[in-house]
Amino acid sequence: MSRAEILSGIKQAEEEANKYIMLANEARSKKISEARTQSREIINKVQGEAALYSISETSKAREMAKKEREKIVENGKKEAQDIKNKARKNIEKANLYILTEFERAVNA
């Protein structure tokens, strides 16, 4: 083998190595790009699921608050009605007391 053949073989090997390096770099860039795309898709999916979960939990909390409010209002109405009924019963006693006191004052 002559020197020229050896140099030609080395040059050809370097060109082939550079070609493999270039292909490897392209494959690496493609894999990185695919990974970034997949990451964005996963993040978007998780954000969407988080938003749906947040909406669901907020809705549940509102429903619980509404039920609690209704319960408090109902208890308030019941207490108000009890007070009203008690007051009605006391009206008769109060009228009788006032009448008795008036008669006592008149007869005194």
C-alpha cells in the first residue's frame, strides 16, 4: 500500500466517522425535540386535569357551603318561629298582668 492509498483510506474513514457523528447528532436533536414535545403535552394534560379537579372541588365546596347555609337558615327560621310562638303565649299573660295591675291601681 502506498502512502497515497493510506492517506485516502484515512480520509475516507474520517468522512465516514463524520457522517456517523452527524447522523448521531441529528438523532440526538430529534430525540430531544420529541422529548420536549412530549413534556409539553404531559404538562398541558396535567394542567388540564388540575383545572378540572379544581373546578370539581370548588363545586363540591360550594355545594357543601350551600347545604350548610340552608341548614343554618332553617334552624334560624325554626328558632324565630319558636320565639314567635312563645311571644304569642306571653301576650295573653301580659294582657292579663296589665289588666290586673290596672284594676289594682284603680281600686287602690
